[in-house]
Amino acid sequence: MPSHDETSPVAPRAGSVRRPSPSRSRPTGGGGGGGGRDGAGRPPGNGRARTTASRSGRPAPPRGATSRSAGSGGSGRGSGKGPTKGSVTPKGKGPRSKKQRRRRLLKLAAGIIAGLLVLLGVFVGVVYASTDVPSPDSITSAQTTRVYYSDGTTEMARLGDENRTNVPLAQISEPARNAVLAAENRSFYTDPGISFTGIVRAAYNNLSGGSTQGGSTITQQYVKNAILQNSEQTFTRKFQELFLAIKLDNNYSKDQILENYLNTIYYGRGAYGIESAANTYFGVPAAQLTAQQGAVLAVLVRSPSRYDPEVSPEDATDRWGRVLDAMVEEGWLTSDERAASVYPPVLPKTGSSLGLPQGPEGLIVTQVKNELMREHGYTEQQIDAGGLRITTTVNKAYQDAAVASVNEVMQGEDESLRQALVSVDPRTGAVVAYYGGATGTDFDFAQAQRQPGSSMKPYVLAAALEQGIGVQSRRDGSSPQTFPDRDAEVVNSGGASCPSCTLTEAITRSLNTTFYGLAYEVGPENVAVLARKATGLPDVWEQGNLAGKTTLAAPNSGNTGSSIGIGEYEMRPIDQAVGFATFASGGVHRNPFFVAQVTDSAGTQLLGPPADEGEQVVPADVANDVSFALRGVAGYSKRSLEGGREVASKTGTQGLDRVNNSDAWMVGYTPSISTAVWMGTQVREPIINSAGGIIYGSGLPGAIWQRFMNAVLNGTPKENLPDKALIQGDTGEGVPEPTTEAPRTTEAPPTTSAPATTTSATPTTEPVVPSNPVDPGGGGNPGGGGNPPGNGNPANGAPANGAPANGVPRGGPVDPAGG
């Protein structure tokens, strides 16, 4: 701050200022008594009236001054003569001098200020009297964060209720108490409950646009975290904090405030209060905490996530040492004890559920928390111990349908199989159903990075459409084929072959040779760019076992080869749900989100849904034609929806070897909902159904997808998909229309790969395709839509000697943190 208050008056002028004595009276300028006239009633000879009255009854002003005083008894000159030449005969009261005006203004200002101070005092008194300090029990209840489904009333989870044990201050060791005081507020027992310098600093920073630190006392922290439940640096909140802290300090003893503070503060790992924290981190009660252990917990008060010794050991140790140094300075620890101190061993994280539901909804809560921290800047403590009311986008009925669809289809199936289902509203980006596994505290397979197989082919088709290659263009889909950028042959699933199929027929039959060749023709990188835009994938993976690697590319080289056309490069189930939603919304991409609204415990809204108008990342005519081309897949795969409801979809299967599959997908949408289903195992191994059959995309995943879509769309109006293609012609390397029908194959995957299906009339608008039964999942080769393992692809950096084409060891374990 400047050396003086720039808003206060400047220093007084040099020299003394004479003030009139009480006996003096203001001149009236009129007759009767002197004020500017001599005993004969004449004005002063100098023609100028004095501003002070005569002393002891004698006329004060000398003669000769021109008078400007207004008189009521005539206008003569001195000595009984008329006015002096050039003088003006004033009428009424003359103007005040500068000194008089200044004095009058100062009096007026002083009066206004005094009045404002009185009003402020009354206001402060009223606010102080009306400020209620809640009881510790009500504060504990208010700290519990509640998470709701999209209706805002059906509760999904409670956070902050799980690990809390209140203890009296006497049952908290003195060294632990002193450690917290040393870390947070050394003058706690002598201050008035507030930090004036901290308040001034916060106000100055708000005005100047600087950082928003405050230097709050423990009393203020207790108010902020346990009562106000937000840490925004605004004048309103600081004002509330000020009054609550003062009243709290007046109504409670320091020991009571410290006790309540230590029992409500969040220490991370789901521990609320120092007793729970002592057990969580050291396996001892708070009464047995040493100074060194207490310092570890004191460090966590500032930021539980940052200073957890298992997460950031260097930061935690550094701040721990500074807390001990502060204890020495305050006389709470001797120098010898400090020198002998070593960082105490801390128990490992136990995987506490932190209040997360044990069922599938626990994974939704985790995504909600991640979104609040990543997108909106909330801290772990604000979420877990802030008493928030969080309304999610997840529809309770849709979520129940997702869980029921998985459970019903998977009844009696191998327990090693894992499933994921993500459903998105294409009109908003809201995630309306989310299933990443049966256990809410386990790995989330909706975020798993797995190869999509043939479910990648719509992006290839979209890239071709952007280049003017229409869906009625014909390409060679015969099998096997070789390509310039690949040593090994590309084959179709089940030996299917079509030397001259339209792209609509080829995507319905999921011909690998057609789409590998189409990706090569339009440019693999162009396919990757379009797919990233449609799905919202970044250029580089930000997390998971591929963190730091280029998306939609070979991890070992970062190159994208034509194998993208048959789904070699990893995506997540949530990416596919969003990508297909982009086609459903006419090419407009919207980011997926889980949080619809956040309020505090009193109902004040803190956060609303994102205003995402979306971005046109795929031309509308391209999206139209993709949807048109995908209309026949569900019917061809025996996964049509009830009542002939129109739906665009694509199956996908990824091969593990020449015989077995490792991943199977079913993805599809109507204009109002886009749903992706994935199935695989925690480690890449053969996926087999209960009948011993190989699982394809249209099998178990298709059955889950079909049941879910029928359930959530039941009773809703039918929506139309495009009934004609808008992009005509072929600017690429087409083949002529055949003069005779292509031979049909009779080989098909085992019919036991799919459970009993719900059959319905196939929409009459489906394109006509050959009726021979090819892979029901359309998964591509027996390895499903991806490269047959061992083919290699020198063009994308993969060896041609049987190693995996994308550089990821096949059959190896999936990173439990992947995704």
C-alpha cells in the first residue's frame, strides 16, 4: 500500500490559521450596530467591509477600503459622503469568502459522514444481531454433499457421510493441535477471530485484479469451509465471513472453535475430522498423534489432494518441515526434537469408497467429481465436504434400463466378460445413461481404450463423402486383397466378397477390403482428423495406458495407416457414443457432460448446465448421408428396434488371432439418443459366450444395445432418419456396376454367438443388400474388422512379422487406470 491513505484529505497548509473568538459575530451588513459602519453609520473609508465584527464595541475596519457588505440603511460613503467613485452599492447579503465557503463545505461533509457512520453502525448492529451461527451438529449435516439424478430429487449418492468421528478437544493430542495452529493460524488464541490484514489484502486484490489469497484465521476457515461452504473471493462472501467469524468468536470459546474446526475439516482419503484422519493415515486415535504425525495432517488441511504423501511426497515433505520449523519458533517444539524428527510412515491408500455407491452409479459419481474439478475448478474438499447439491444429467429410468439390459443379457455368461454402455443426448451432449462396470469403485470400462473394429467405418465413409464420393459409389470388396502400404492380405469376415458393391452395401455388410481400400484412397490422416472432430478426441491421449501417445495412430510411431479403416486404433466407448451423436445431430459436435446443476445446501445456484451450442465439425450433407447409409445395419444384423423404428447403427469386432475375437461393439442412434456398447475382458483374451461361440458385435453387445434402446424409446414418438442421399457422384476410384450378381457365400459365424433376439419388421426404407448371412456383427474378418493379427503394416510403423500392428502388446493386461 502507499505510505498514506490516498483517499484521505491531504495535509493542512503551512502556518497557523486564525479563527474568530466566540465573541465575534458574523457581519450583517445592515444598520443597527456596527457590522462594517462607524458610529455615524458610515461604511469604512476604504470601501471594503471586514469579515469580522468590531472588537470591544469599536469599529474594526480601517477607512479607505471599498465595502462589499450589503446594508439596510442606505449607501453613503465614509464621513457622510456618497459612494466612492467606482463602487457598487450592494443589495442584500454579500457573497461568502473562499474561507467561508470551504468551512461550510467541510461542515456539510462532516455532517454527511457522521450520518453515514450512524447508518453504518445501525446496519452493522442489525446484521450482527440477525446473524445466526449454526450448531456443530447442523454444520456436520450441511457438509454432506448430495448427488441426484436428472430429476433433481432422486438421490444417487451422499458424500461426506462415510468416515467421520467427532471427539472432544481433550482427546486430540496437544502436539497435533499445535501443528495445526503452526500451519494455519499461530495467533489463534489471541486474535479476534478475523485477520484485518487478510481482509484488506483480499479487498485490494479484488479491486486491483490481483491474486485472491486472504490469510484467513482458523475461525474464518471454519466459517468458510463448514458454514458458507464456498471459497469464492467476493465482497459478499467476505462480508458474510466477517460477521460470522466475529459472532462465532464472541459466542464460543477458542477451545470450542478449535474443537469444531478439527472435527469438521477434510483431510483427504474420505476422512472428515482429525480422529478419522489419524486412523486413516496412521492407524492411531487422535489422542496418540505425535508432533511429527500431527504435522503431516496439518499439511493436508491446505490441500488434501496436493499434499497427500502418496500422491506428492516431495511437496508433502517440504511443507511438513516448514510446519515443524514454525512449531520451534512458537516454542511448541524444541530444536533438538526438530533435529531428530523424521517423516513418519503413512498407511497406503485403502481404496475407500469415499461415499461412492458400490454399484454402477459409483462410476457416474466419479465422472461428476472429475468434471467439477477439471472443467469448473472445484477442489476435492469443496466437492467431498462442501455440502453441495449436485444434479446430474443421468436419467434414472435410462440408467435402470442400462443396468437391467446388461444383467439380463449377461445372465449365465462368463464372469470374466466386461461391459460398458454410454448413452448421450445428441441435442445437448448430456450423458443420460452410463455403465462402466458392475462395481462403482472398480475400473471404469466406459473409459477403456480399446480397438473399435468395424464401428470405425462410418468415419471413413464420412471422409469419403467430404471428398465427393457418394454412398452409391462402387468399390471393390472382393476378398482377399493386397494394398501398396501393407504386406499381408486383407480379408473379409466369413469369406464374404463383393467385387462391385456400393458403399451403402459395403458398410451394411462390413466389408473390410472395401474400407481399408477407401481409407487408403481418401487418406488415413483425413479419416483421423474427421474422427477426432466428431468424437472430440484430442490430438494426444491425456490419460490411460496410452497417455502422451497420438490418438488414432500407432502408439510406437505416431503414424496413422490405412488400418484406421478397419478400426485398428483405440477409442473409448464414450468416444463412440459422442462421435455417433455428432452424425445424429447433423454434424454438430457437443462435448459430453455429467453435471446439470450445482447448488449449495441452502439452494443457491452455484453452477448451471453448460451453454454448448455445439460446433459444426462435419458438413450437414455428409452427416445426412452417413445416417442414410447406416439405416440398414440393425436389420441386417438382426438387431432392429421394435415397431420398425428407424435407427442408424454399426457393429464392430476386433480380432485377437485368426480365430478369436477380443473386443465387440454395437453403436447406434436415433435423432434423440446415441448409445455405444462394448464388450471384452480386463485382459485381452478370447471372448466366448456361454454356448462356446465366438462373440461378435451383433451378439451379446448387440443384444444389450437392442434391449436398452427399445426400453428407453418405448412410448416416445418415432423419429425419421434421412431417406435419401444428398451427395451424388464419385470423384474417386470407382469400379463399374457388375453385370451379374456377385457370388454369395454361405459361411457364417456360429449362430450361437448371439442370444435370442427381439425381432421386428425391418424398415422398408433399408437399402437392398445381399441376403447371405455374413458376420452378424459386421465385425470384419474373423479377427473382426481390425487387422488379422500378424499381418503387420509397415506404413504405420508396425512390424510385418506377426507383431501387433499398432504396437500395443496383444493379450497383455489392460492398464487398470486406462482411459
